[in-house]
Amino acid sequence: MASKPQLSFWQIWNMCFGFLGIQFGFALQNANVSRIFQTLGADMEQVPGLWIAAPLTGLLVQPVIGYFSDRTWTRLGRRRPYFLWGAIFSTLALFVMPNSPQLWIAAGTLWILDASLNVSMEPFRAFVGDQLSPRQRPTGYAMQSFFIGVGSVVASLLPWLLAKAGVANTAGPGEVPDTVRFAFYAGGAVLFLAILWTVLRSREYPPEVLRAFDDAEPEGPPRRDAAVPGAAGGLPWLIAGAVGIVAIWHSGWDRLLYVLASLPLAYGLLRLIAPSLREGAMFASLTADLHDMPGTMRRLAVVQFFSWFGLFCMWIYTTAAVTRVHYGTSDTASAAWNEGANWVGVLFAAYNGFAALAAIAIPWMARRMGLRASHLVNLCLGGLGLISIAFIRDPQWLLLSMVGVGFAWASILSLPYAMLSDSLPAAKMGVYMGIFNFFIVIPQLVAVSILGVLLAHVLGGDPMRVLMLGGASLVVSGLCVLLVRRAVPRARDEHTSIA
């Protein structure tokens, strides 16, 4: 088999540029959705439940899109049709979100927005694996992290910048300020145009050419297509989920815990049903691939769990923590609260800006220290940065905390995918990248299920303690990187090129 040709800097730039738009949408969502929910009347303990749309849509959408994109070939290519359609619906959702008249409409729009962003995002991860050789993949994923950082900086800063320009930053009770509304309008335009740039300025290898470049690092001898696992293996999962649901109902615990109990129940049902489906059916194939995932992927799943749990703690509760501790108010209609919420946007912009700079350094770190050690260092920096928010009282100095968070964020968005992609076959790059998203989504579902309960009954109603919990989770994630084995490169053919 031939090695993939090395792409130029500008070819990698063009194929990753669409991530600028995707992260513009995600950054507006992460920095402002809790603010919109609280403005529309949500209590602080309700906010995690309203965020449930984000992980659930990722859980459902990404593996399905990965499965279909592996099997797609059109005039636009393999992955690019999904970029484009996801961009169209994401843009429309960004226009609608800040104009939601009621809380339930905002929550429903979040479902549409997150699903559409996931339709575009999942194929972008596989796109890098398709187009780049293992040697260039760390550079490709770091380039994505760079655009994520740049897009997030501008998106997170927009409400603050608009307020400095004289746009109204307060509104009547139950109304979203103009600073947020105009930021979402601008975000929709940037998202669509950035993804359109990648669609028009990049190309894809046809399936038959891509198969000739199957340059995965196999873990052991090549395997045949995964067989659908037996139904009996689903019974323990089914029983565990059912027992959990009964226990929650009988004890009268928080209803969001039903989401947590439903995860093993759903997997158990899938295992029971899959063997009865026709061979090659989507859910049968997904079940087989999930059961037969590479060992590297299983170990990275633990790393991803603690990483994304920590991130979700930050995204959900930073606004509540900073406005309460550093600005001394919980009144969402007050000028002080809105000033603090805008400053959180600045902090989120700052960590994304530091992430963009870290993305430039990460390929160098990976060459000098290796992928595992680099990820360990960056995650620990992020955990310490998040914990430090609790000990800093001047909100200006919180920018220093964001340095560590930025390094962790850039690393989370690049190095796990670089470690993973070398162990995946080209024919299943999309579906395995989609399945890998489970280990981003499941910790988010755990977070939305338990953070409200922990806040009310364990953490004394103090959102700052949730941020400290998130920081500890990032440190644990870094230590778990040590469980991931180093890839052992195999011999490759000499460099070849394709006209």
C-alpha cells in the first residue's frame, strides 16, 4: 500500500478552515446559553437539565452521521455534503435562539442547534484522518484546534465588544439583551461562510483511492469486519439500567438521574436487538463496531470521560460562579450580573485565544515529549487553572487561570484524535470517530444528570465548588493518559503522489 502524499500548509489550512465557523457556533452556545436560560427564568439547579440537549444530540447524531458518511460519495465528495447541510441548519438556529420568547422554545432550539453543529463537526474529524498521513495528522488536528481557538475568541468576546461599542447590554425581565442577539446573528453568518470556504476549497480522495491508502497502525494482525455480539451480553446492562430506574422512582430522587440510568438500559436493548437485524443493517453494524473497538480507543475513553466532565462543569457554572463571587450578585436583571456575564465571555475568549497559541506549540511538544506526555502536562495545567478561579478575587486576574485551561482545551481537541486515528482503518474512520464521540457525550450526560443534585445536596449550593470539581476531573484525566499504550509504527512504502 502507498503512503498518502504530504499536503502543503495551505491545503491543510483550507480543509480545516470550516472549523472556525463550527466553533464560532459552539462558543456562542457555551458562553451564552446558560445566560439565556437564566434570563428566561430558569433556576440555577434547572440549568444542567436544560443543557441535556447538547450531549444527547451528540450521542445520537455523530455515530449515525459517521456511519453514513463512510458510505457516501457525491459530487461534493464524502464528508463535505454533511459540512454544508449542518451549516445551513446551524445558521438558522443561531438566528432563532436569542429571540426565544419562552424557556421551552430556547431549550428546543438548543436541540436543533447542537444537532446541526454535530452534523458538520463529526465528518470534519474523519476528514483529517482521510486526507492526511499519520505523520501529518497531529498537524491537521492542531490546525483544527487553532481555528477553534480563533473562532471561539471572537465569538466569546462579541457581547462584550458590542457593549463597549454602545449596544444595549441590559433588557427587561425575560428579554435577551441586544449584545447577545447581535452576536448570534454575526455568528450565523461566520459559521456558514467558513464552512462554505472548506467545501469549495478542498478536495477528497475517491473511495477506491482512499482504500489504497489504508495506513492505520493496526493493533495486532488485521481483523475481519466485526461480528455482531451475542444478545446475552446485553442482559446485565439491561438489568442494571432497569434497577437504576426503579431505585430512582422508589426513592424520589432527582428526575434527571433517569437520564443516567437510561444509558445502560439503552445499550442493553441495543445488544438484545442487534443480532435479530439483517446483516449490514446500520444499528447491527454500529453495535458490532462498538463492541470490537480498538484497545487504544477503550483506554482513551477513560481519558475523555474525565476531560469532558471537567469541561462541562466549567461551561455550565462559570457564569453563576463568577457573577456570584466576583460581582456579588445573582440578580440576572442587574447591571452587575450582566457585566459579570460579559466578563465570562471575555474569559472564555481568553482560554480559546490561549488555545490557539497552544495549538501552534502542541506539534512541537508532541515531537519532543510524545503524544501521551504532552496530553498529560496540558490536562494538568487545565485542572490547576480551573481550580485557581476559587482562590482569585480580582476578576481581571482570572485571565491567568485561563492560560492553563487554554492549553488543556487545545490538547483535548487534538491529541486524543491523533492517538486514535493511527489505530483506525480508513474504511471505518467516520464511524469510529462517531463512536469515539460517545466518550465525549456520556460524561456530559453524567454531568447534566448529577451536577444539579451535587450542587444542591453536597456542594452547599456554591457553583464555585463545581468548578473545583471540574479542575480535579481534568487532573485525573491527565493521569489516565498513562494507561494509553504507545503506537508502534510499521514500515511504510516510499512517498508517492497522485495527480
